[in-house]
Amino acid sequence: MLNALWNDDAGGFHPASAPDFLPDTRLREVQLRRLRAVVARAYERVELFRTRMQERQLTPDSIQGLGDIARLPFMVKTDLRDTYPFGLFASPMSDIVRLHASSGTTGKPIVVAYTQEDLNVWAEVMTRTFASCGLHRGDILQNAFGYGLFTGGLGAHYGAETLGATVIPISGGNTDRQIMVMRDFGVTALCATPSYFTYLVERAAELDADLRDMPLKVGIFGAEPWSDAMRTRIEEAAGIKAYDIYGLSEIIGPGVASECEAQSGLHVFEDHFYPEIIDPDSGEVLPDGEEGELVITTLSKKAMPVIRYRTRDITRIIPEPCACGRSIRRIRRIGRRSDDMIILRGVNVYPSQIEAALLTVEGTLPHYQIILTRDQGLDQMTVEVEITPEVFSDEVRVMEQVRARLAQAIERIIGIRVTLSLVEPRSIERSQGKAKRVIDRRGD
Amino acid sequence: MKLQQLSLFLENRPGRLDAPLEAIAAAGINILTLSLADTAQFGILRLIVRDWDKAKQVLENGGWVVNLTEVVAVDVEDKPGGLAAVLKVLDQAGVNIEYMYAFSSYRPGKAILIFRFEDPDHAVKVLLDQNIRALDSDELIHADA
């Protein structure tokens, strides 16, 4: 019946999306059953997890209800580094069919593993992701997420194939070819990081190609925080609907949560990934609706169960039901990561705030970089912003006004005066994946 | 008669001026005159060249943001008070000058002034009323010949 609905061209419902609409009581039953199983599996097979449970006099039987999850120890990124490469695996290598790794900015990467069953779950949650962004069989998807050790490319790839879309596995980079393929192949949807897509739009304009004249209608963006103001710019510049998706390698890759067509928060695929919001300082679980750090437990992962993983991403659970009818809960878009936080003279500043401020000033998609220095013991922030044809004038007075307007916009939002430096076009390095927005020279 | 002036944004760092000038030179385009406005943080290079649309193309292909502005060139007696006479005319008519620069002409005894006016059409008319004629690009190009 569900397949019949899906195969009807008018149908907007993919059978894989059924769990998105589970009644609440049924969803909690599924979660509890899976939580008990995953805790037992990790306890039996992963030394680090068993030791920490025993230190707290806990056994798998300590989990009687979903609320008991709060008794379990947290996992953090360094746990994955400390057990590098295979120390957290709960399956023998003979059952592991895929490894990915995330490049740490310092030292060793972290390694994640998948059984075939894990890959099937991954394809399922990515199918649900694409379906909730309105994609169908017949869509032509240009997948500009990087293929390789990064989870983005292959994660999106199998999900889109399972959906029945036509996948173009173009990976990141080679922007001129991306634009040619987009036009010549009649691409209707594209996956990329928002910063790379911004660059792609800019490059298309240089080549006199207007994305608004192409069949492209949906952009699926993830892997880095981006602001609502950036979304508006992207949607207008490319004539698309831009959706935010969320995921992290430690949990599975992309496919942990996704926006739906309501574009009002990201639905967490919580039958597989159980979300909690905690106070990042005390570790206490906060009620739905309160802002804090997102903690995720993989409910069905076999090769590498991850229990109560502290994501460092700051958000809140939206308790109200969504207009799209999905019953799985939503989280607010991630505007900031506690890792990205810059502490400047005692004030917390996030790159996303700077981005939002710059976008309030007339112009175009800004390329910017934040440079932190220390001068006589005092932290200084310089924001470098590339000038665009729209803001450039031959008059010094006008350019000084642009500079002042940008600096004031930032000061209004973060409450600190920064040095604003206009720089030449293309002087800030273009990223093909995650953008590097902050350069910290305070330790130099 | 108005002229097209090209403006470029430059960061105020050593060596930033070389690259655009080299790009223009490599394309075989001669610069008739230029002016550089600078602040502590950035500079604006203004150029008048023989073949402005080609120069604009070359610079844009090189990644510079190029702004095209209409300016007005007039020649004055190259002697004390030559500039003052023109400024007086403009002042009396209430014409606002955004900025200006000057260079010596090919014709003995003449200097050329380049004006960026808020309203160039109005300025040209005011000057003409006092028999001060704006030069066209050919006259400037001959200055270079």
C-alpha cells in the first residue's frame, strides 16, 4: 500500500518515512526497547563503556525506563581519540563493512565503523531526510559533499539511491564542472556545505550562468552551522528552497536530523538517535524547550554504539508539534557549537553571530574571516570582509561608510567593538568543505 | 563630454599596486593618468586609460572589483591661478566636487584637470556656459600620442 502511494507520481510520501509519523507512545516503546539492547551490547562488548558503568554500580538492567538514560555516563570526542583506532568497536572486523574517519584538527583522526545493518539504517535515515526535503524518485541530485573518509558524500549517496533519485556523485571541488553538470544534466537538487554553495553561486555569476534559470529547486546543506540570513540569501540568489540537515560522524554521519518542508526546526530521527539536552556545565538533563548542549545516543548502531555523546552543539528541543505532521521531535537549527565559541575579553562570541550581522548590511553573500590577536594582553578581533561589486565605490567616503556600517552591525549584535577590515575579492581562501572562519593567533 | 574612469579596490599593503598595473601593461593598454586615494586601511586606484572597456575586462578577469564612473576633463592654462579660475566658476554655480586630480598636458602651456562631480551633466553645462569645454576622450588620447 505504501509503495503504491509512493510510486504514484503525485505521492509525497516515501515508505521509509513511516517512523517519522509514529504515535508518541509507540515511539517511546521502540526507543526503550532499542536503548536497553544497545546498552547491553556496549556493556558486553566495549571495555571503556563497561568500566564506566561498573564505576557507577550500573548494569544493563539499571535501564528500566527511558528516564534512566540520565544515569549513564557521557561520552566525549576524546574518548574516540583515546581508543584510536578500533577501541570502541562492538563488532568483530569480519562484520564491519565500512570505516570512515573524521580529520581532527589536532593529532589523530577519529575512526567510525559500520556493519551492513548500520549502513542500511544510514541509508534509511538519509532517505527520510531527502523525503522530508520534498525529494522524490525522478529528482536528479548533484552530491557535492566530499566522497571519501568524510561521511557526507557516501551517506547522502546511498540515501538518495534508496529514495530512487538519480545521483550524480560529483563530490566537492572543480566548481566550473559542477556548474556545467548542474545545467547540462538538469539537476533538481544539490547537496553541499553552505559555504561551498555560496562560492558556487558566486562562480556561476562570473560565468554568466544564473542558477535561477536552471531546474535546480532544492539545496540540502549541512556539515557546518549557517545562519537564517544566509539561508535567505542562498534561496534568493539560486531560486531554491534551502534545507538544513544535521549529523556527525561520531553518531552516523549526515542523517541524524533534517528539516522538513516547514523549515522550522530539524526533526531528529529519534527512533535511531535519542536526543537529550543538557546543561553543559552541570551535565543535568534539561526539559524540552530549554536551550543547552545536544547529547545523542545511537539506539540501533551495531559496530560502534555511542551512548550519551556530547555533541558540543547548542540547541533546544521544540516540544510543539510540527505543521508537517511528523511526530518525531524537532531541534532548533544549530546556530553555534560550544567548540566554535570565541571568548573575547570575557564575552562569548560565535562566528554565526558575525555572519548574521554582516548579512544585515546591503551587499551580497559575504566572504569573511575572523582573526584573533593579542595586543598587550588584550584580545583583539579583526573581521575581514571581502568587498563586492555591489558595495564598491570610487569614493573613499562611501567605502568608509560601508566599513562603518559593517562594524556597527557587528557591535550591535555582539556588544564589542571590532576592527573591520575590507579586503580584496578572493583574498579569503575558498573552502570546498567546511569553511574555516576563525584564525586564532592569540597564542603566537 | 564625459570620460569613463575605472576604479579598483586595493588593500593597503606593500605590493598591492603592482599587480593591476602589470595586468594592464601585459594587455598593452597605456594609462593616460591615474590617482590613488588611500586610507590607513585600503586604497582606491582610479585610472583613465585609452581602451577602458578592454582594461575593465582584463582587470575583472584578474579578480578585481572594478567600478566605472563618469568624470569630466577640462584643460586650463598651466600657470598660477589656472585651476582657481575653474573652481570659481563651479563654486559660483554651487556644483559639488567629489574629488579631482590634475596632470600636465601634451599641449605646451596647458594642464588637464579631472573632476568627479556629484552631477556630471549639470557640471558640464555650467562649465560650457562659461566657455570652458570638457575634453572628449580623443583629445585626451592625443595627449598621450
